[in-house]
Amino acid sequence: MPALQPHPAALSRGRRGLRVALLGALVAGPVAGPARAELGPDALVGRVGEREVRLAEVDARLGGSISRLLARRREALGHALEARIDAALLAHAHGSEAAAEAALDALAEPDAATLDRALAQHADALPQHTGQARSVLRHLLAETGRPRARSRRLAELRGRLAIERARLPESGPWPEVLARVEGVEVRAEEVRRAARLPLYRSRARAVAEARRGFAELADEILAAAAAGAEPEVAPPSDRDVARYIAERPGADLTPERVRPYLAFRRRAEARERWLAGLRAATPPRLLLEEPMPPRFALEDLGLAGSPLILFDNFRCRPCAEQWRLLGADPPAAVTWLPFFATPRLALHADALAGVCAAEQGALGALRTGLLAGREGPDAADPLLGLRVAAAIVPTREAWERCIASEAAQRRASQGLRVGRRIGFARVPSFLVKGLPVEGFQGIERLRELLAGGGRVPNPRAPEGG
Amino acid sequence: MLRTRGLLGLLSIGALLATAPSNCGGPQRPPRLDPLRLYSIGDSITTGFDSWFIGNNDAVSWANGFHGFWEDLFGIPDIDSFNQRITASYGSSGRANVMAAANGARWDDALGQALGVAGEAPTLVTVLLGGNDVCRDEIADLPTDAEIQSHVRTTLSYLHSQLPAGATVQVAGIPDIKLLHDVGLAEKGLLGIDCTAIWATTALGFPCGSMLSPDNTEADRLYVQSRNFAYNDIIEAEVERIHRLTRRVYFHFTDAESVAFTGDDISSIDCFHPSADGQALIAEVGWSDGPFGP
């Protein structure tokens, strides 16, 4: 076997066919958002000269990734449908969604014995005044117990109330009414609206995949049409190899490894120049339209006047890094809301500690203290956040008043409720002038989004026809 | 992929090559053993590095992952790993689930990890290595074909000599590392994670200069991808060779190069390792393709 050879087909090798059954049937599924064309296997992705490229061809080339994304889109719709049915069940049982939420709050309230046990266990981490300690702990236990209370109530209602579901077709659009709960309609439009962020994300990813696959395929089509015209490239000389190695004195390089790399790079660069000429002569035209991202009205979320809102928590390492970046070079005033995926006593306690530390300008110090504490002997203490915050805030009295207040407790829960309503699935996440942005962000990217104002950051209209 | 070099050179390659299989034809292959005793050889993909929480996530490893009361309580995803599928299909009696995989391992660490089979008598060994051979600090420092071939051949020969008759070795190719890079980059345009910022942030980053360095050109990345593909061809050829030449153990190659990762499949912590969804996808592709699949 030769020492080292770039793969002969590396410049044109298509992805190998997946050997698993991919969800081809779902490509045709009812996946589009409102007023948007369906993405089916026959959808026209683009043209290269007179040659039409359909979605099925691109999907096969990409190993079925597009059909998988469209299947996830269908799953997101299914989850949203179930959530709307749940909301309708609760609204029917309690008169309205707001009344249902209040009833769930009451159901999640810990009983006196539970509260006493928890108080005895965590007393040293809580405010000295007994009334305040009870209030804080009641809030934490209620928040932690709320999902369980909700599940139990829903299980009971699902067994008691009438739910009629429409038959959902394997392909084609869904009916306008997807279900009835005690005769009250659950409409497709409200389901789509509730799931607009995951729906946008899956469609945008599908279109991005189609764009990527189309670009590769277009190059292949153009190259095949111009077969034999690809320029020859001279291999690197011994001098080229020696120079490359000399320029990297710290690296442990050998001519045996460097030569094929340089040869490959020359061929690849020459091929790219050649392809660029072919593309200029016969421009491939992408015809798929990218979806518009959803935008949330800050007023509706109770967040008016906050152009940059950060949703995160103290347990996530990228969150710590994000905080460091934002602190060093803030692109705008940052409104912080606690957010996490799984309800846990420690996370709720951290959230409350964060809200009250922020009130005294000590949020940064709390983060620093908590990150250090997480690696220390108290790491398992669920109320570590409260302990650390109590030790670092400038005014202890104001701190104790804050964490016992209803307003702080509401604010500690706000991020969770708003983040879930938006559909965030990861931390850190942001709302930038109402645009939901998920995941760690560089400062430049945040500046770009803030400067974009009302504009959509990735408006790629179809190209050509 | 993090590299913490493990056992190396504990046995001389020369001595092992001497034990390489040579029996063509010969007796029939023994009946295939049920995959009750699972043993994984691999790198940070198999340890579930950054797949859910920061660091290793054994519970969401495509090979050894598990899901029980505590995982459910803490909201850790159920990825339907090889280990879970084995229990579902063959029951929990007589099970073993051993992870020898280590972050940063390369193909030259495979033999060191394989040495552990001696006391375990596994009936299914999974091997997924090579990401760290593709991921080097210096783009012109990737292993030669001969080096990769030697490590693969030595490891498979050792497994052949040590495993119970009728055991299975399932070797996966290297996922398309450039695809992970390309998919990660695309996320930013979809209001998703800003991977370039993550890769540039050393506190979160890790060394995979050959693919992730912002100084690399597209031609550089295509070269690394070409090596990725070439290694896979070598691995596949070696697996087929030993299966053809021997009779005691079943060897099977699975194409992981074509696993169609998309944005959800990439870790939101480091923008490069598979996420829990990505681990589930690897498990699905590997199991469906393997000898115990549907």
C-alpha cells in the first residue's frame, strides 16, 4: 500500500448511500407552515441550465437528511398538538387557561409536613426570619412540584373528558381542525403558532441542507458537461515541500506527509477556479425559498423595552463563557432571565438567588462564586446559590426581603415560562429584538442581529426563475 | 476530539502480527453468540463527550448508553443505544456493558483498549475510532495509510485471538468530520448556535486544527475529508480481509461516513461532537446495519 495518498475520488465523491430505511414517506408529509408550499419529494430545488433538480434527488445524495428533518418537523407538530389538547383540557376543567394555571399552582403547593421537613433540612441556607424562610421554600417546592401536579391533573382529565381527534393523512395538508376537546376545536393554525420556533428551525435546516446538496450536485452536473476540460496541475516540487516544512519549525512534519497534502491542495484550488468559471457561464439557480424566522412581540411576553434578553442558568458551562464575553464587551444592555430544561430544586433556587443578586448589582459575582462552588465540597448542596448570594450581596437585609417577595419569585419563574412559550430547547438562548436565537453567540453576531433591527438576518430569496 | 493518550505499545506490534490469522477455508464458523456481553472501543464519540452535559455522558453513548429511573428523573434523553437494544432483544440476564473507549483515542490506542477484552469475554465488541486521526493540530501531519492499516490490522488480529468463538466485532467507519463542520457553520444562519465563536473560544474549544482552524481554506478541509474517506476505505478493507481469512469470530464493517448529521445532531456545548440526537442517530444506523439489527 502506498505511504499516503489522498483519496482519488475525494474531490467529487458523493456521500455513500445510507443503509437504513429513512423516512421517505414523510417527505411528502404535511409539514409546511401557513401559506407556504409543501416540501415534497417532487419539489423543484433548482435548475442547472435546462436540468431540473428535485428534492428527492438532493435528499438521496445527502443520505436522507432532509427527510429526517421533515420527519422532525412532523414530530414537532405532534408535540404541539398534544400540548394544545392539554391546554384545552385544563381550560375546559377550570373555565380558562389562566384559571387552570392558578389551579395548578394550588395543586403544586407543598403540604405543611413537607415544608417543615425541608425547612429543617435547609434552614441554615435560608433567611433567619422563619416567615421568610417558609415563603422561599414554599416557592421552590411549588415550582419543582408543578410539572408533576400538571401531569397528574392531565392524566385524570384525559380519562374523564372527551377528546376527538381528526385522522391525519400520511401526505398532503392537515385538516383545519385537528381535534375537539369536549366539543371545543383545536385548530391547525393555533398548533402551528404554538410550535413556530421548532417548525421554523426544521424547515430552515431542511432548506439549508437542500441548498448544500444542490450546490454539490450543480458542480457535478457542470463538471460532467465540461468533461475533459479540467486543467492539469503540476505536482509540488521538492523545494515547495522543503519550504512548507521550513515555515513550520515547531511542527513534526515529514516530506512523506506534506507532499500529498500540497499536491491535493493545488488540485483542489485549481478545480475550484475551474468550477467558478463554469458556474459563471451557467449559473445554477436555487429555487427554494428560505423560511422567515418567527418574531415574538416583547409586549406580549411582558418584556417590552428589552432589546437583548439572555435566557440561561448557572449550571451550564457555555453559559459561563457567554457571560464572560458579554461582561467584557457588552453589545447592549442585557436583560437576564433564568432558564433551564429540567425542573430541579437547585436550579429554581439558583434562579431566585440570581434575581435578587441582580437587584443589588451582584449577578456577576454570584456567577463567579457559584462556578467556584460547583467544583468544591458543597457542589451537591441544592441551595448553594442562595448561600453564595447571601454572602456576597452588599445589603443582607434587602437580600432577605427580596427573596421572600412575591415579585422576585414571579420573576424567577418568568424566564422558564417565557422560554418554554417561545420554544427554546437549549441554553444559552436569546431574544434579540424579538428574534429567538438559540445557543452560544459571539459578540459580533449579537451586534449584527441588534443592528439588523427589524430585518431578517438570513433573507435568501430564490435565485432566478 | 479530546486526546488523553491511553495504553500504548503494551504489546509489540511485531509479536501481534505474528499471530495474525492465516487460515483460509478450514472449519465452519461457529454459531454467532448473542451480544449479551458488550465491550466498546472508541474515542470521545463513544464516551458521549459533550453530548448532553459538559464532559463524558456514558448514559447517552451510542454504544453503552443506558436509561433508567435517574436518567428519566433528570431529563437525560433516551437514545436507544446498542446496550439498551441488546437488553430489549435478548433480556438482562448474563449482560455485561463495558466501555473501554477514552477521550482522545486514536487508532494507535485501539490495541491498548482491546487488551481489556481478556478478562471480559465479550460477545460483541464495537469499534469506532479515527476521528482523532483526522483531527490533528497540523493539517499536513495526518497519519499515513500504512500507519492506519497497521493499527487496524493489529487490533483486529488481537481481538480475533482473544474473543470467544462466535463473538462479533462491529467496526464503524469514521463519521464525515467535514460534514460536522459544515453543518455546524450553517446553524448560525438559521438563528442557531454561533459555532465559529465557540471554536474560537479556547475555554470551550479543543484541538482539531486540521478541520476547525479559521486559517484553513476549503481546499484544506477537502484534503482532510479525503484522508477521512481514505482511512474508511482502509478500515473497511481490513475488516473484510480478516472476516474472509478467519473462522472463529464474525467481523462486520458499518459505514458511519454516511451518517447524515444535521443541526440537532451536533453538541450545543462544543459544536462538533454528536449531541444526544446525534448519538441516537449513530446507534440507529449502526444497529440497523449490524448483524443483530432488524
